[in-house]
Amino acid sequence: MTDARPLRSLLYMPASNARAMAKARSLDCDAVCLDLEDAVAPEAKAEARAALVAEVQAGGFGHRRLIARINGLSTPWGHDDLAALAQAPVEAVLAPKVDDSANVQALSAGMDAAGFAPDVKLWVMVETPRAVLALERIADCARVTRLAGFVLGLNDLAKDSGIAQLPGRIAFLPVLTMAVLAARANGLVILDGVCNAIEDTARLEAECVQARESGFDGKTLIHPAQLATCNRVFAPSEADIAEAESIVAAFADPANVGKGALRLNGKMVELLHLAQAEKVLATAAAIAAR
Ligand SMILES: CC(C)(COP(=O)(O)OP(=O)(O)OC[C@H]1O[C@@H](n2cnc3c(N)ncnc32)[C@H](O)[C@@H]1OP(=O)(O)O)[C@@H](O)C(=O)NCCC(=O)NCCSC(=O)C[C@H](O)C(=O)O
Ligand SMILES: [Mg+2]
């Protein structure tokens, strides 16, 4: 079944930051990601893990999807993270720094062994050079594991590849495109990486537009100030909605019954555009229902 819930914005916060986690319950984000990995110092890992579990069990996050980012299974904390989260009401576990399909299989098996409910998904970060080279194999794991999402991690990818994080992200474009294609070929959701420049709204907007045009569902964020721009860019615009409504109306017109292609406002529209239009309207309705 298609999931019509919007996934425009995922806001990360360190699970060691109680104030941020409390604030998340009132922020306009589609998902929150409580982080145990890079935002939490090694000496604070155990305390952050306990705080994360307590926060999600306390509830109050409403429509926001709850995602927990664990430490990698090769670190001293990864297995304890999985064990602690198994009974926690999260929608997905996000795993960092996977390199290939074997990592995904191990993570999914680890979730099974830890006792996660069958509907809890596995999302993985695409943030190592090896992962980029193995995108197809990794995404293909969705057939036989819990894998259901990709999240780009361009800070780590920049660090390990030497690719510079510059405005425009030209050197990253092949990665963005290949990650989207691998995700779509396997039914995964896919979110763009973060924009570190908290105060540069123009840069954030440009990255959101680029990601939206590249096919991403949404973008990951690091600060509440980034939410409004991201939510606006990834939501269908008024023009998108008006166009979608006109396509649906045209195909519903009795004069067009049985036609597969129409001329509408100077453009060709086919049944595939009807399907796209219906998706736009479903997303817009889901956002409006918030
Ligand atoms: C980046 C920050 C450290 C900035 O912190 P600070 O300067 O203290 O923020 P503000 O004073 O502007 O905060 C104003 C209020 O907003 C709340 N706040 C701030 N950030 C968040 C947040 N992320 N979620 C929820 N609420 C937040 C503050 O509590 C203030 O509230 P109030 O006191 O009521 O006024 C900080 O923003 C931060 O820690 N951001 C998240 C960092 C993080 O999680 N990093 C890890 C994920 S990113 C990553 O790893 C990418 C990937 O793996 C890759 O490789 O690229
Ligand atoms: Mg990272």
C-alpha cells in the first residue's frame, strides 16, 4: 500500500539534548531523528540511549515519525543501542556508515534477534564511498530485509571522499541521482543530507529545490529554523495542485472516456500523468490534514 504521509522534513537532534527532544513535540517537522551517533560524545552514549528510550516511551510526538539513529554495529555501542530500542515505539532505526549489502543484512538480522516488531523499518545512511559504489546492491536488500529508506550523509561522504561541500553541490550530483534511482527502483523513501549553514536560508532553499527536482522525498535538517523553508519547498505548490486538479478533471470528463492521451492547456497528458496528479493531490491533502 502506498504511504501518503508527507516526509518533507526530518529534524535531527542529539538524544543527549533533553530540551531539543522536548521542543520537537511542537515543531512542524514530518519526522524527528533522535541521534545516538555523531551528535553524542562517546562518554555520553549510555545516558543518551536511556534518555532516547524514555522520550519515545513518553510519547506526545503526534504525527511526527519517530526515527532513532544508532551507532554502527562495529562500534562498542551499536548492539546495546539495538537491544535498548527493540521495545521502543519508533518507526525506523537509522543505521550509519553502511558499506555494502552485508551490513544491511546484519543490521536487519540484528533487529530480528533483538525482538523488534515486524513493522519497524531499517533506514540506512548513504555516506561512505563504498556505499555509493554499492548503491544498487544495498537498495536491493529491501526485497529480503527490513530496509525501507535511504538518508544521505554528505558530511561523512565529503570527509571520506575529499569531495568539497560547495554551494550548488555539482560534484555530488551523480551521487544524488544514483541514490534516488536505487531507492526508487526498490521502493525506498529517500531523504537528502543536511545543510550545515544554519543561517544561510538562500543556500538551504537552493539545496531543497535541487533535492526536490532530483526526486527526493524530503531533506534532513539540523535546526528548527530550517523547517519552514524545507516544508514549503517539498510541499506541492498552489500551481502544482491546480495543475493536478485540472488533469484529474480532464480524465474524469465523459468526453474523454477511453482516451489514454489528451491535450490540456497546450500540453500532452497521459494516464501516467493522471497517476502523478493523484499522488500530488494525496500529498497535499495529507499536509492539509495536519
Ligand atoms: C547545531 C546546533 C548545535 C546549534 O545549537 P544552538 O546554537 O544551541 O541552537 P539555538 O540556540 O539556535 O537553538 C534555538 C532553540 O532551538 C532548539 N533547537 C536547536 N536545535 C534543535 C534541534 N536540532 N532540534 C530541536 N530543537 C532544537 C534549542 O533547544 C533552542 O530552544 P529554546 O531553548 O527553547 O529556545 C543544534 O541545532 C543541534 O544540535 N542540531 C542537531 C545536531 C545533530 O543532531 N547532528 C547530527 C545529525 S547531522 C549528521 O550527522 C549528518 C550526517 O550523518 C552526515 O554525515 O552528513
Ligand atoms: Mg554522518
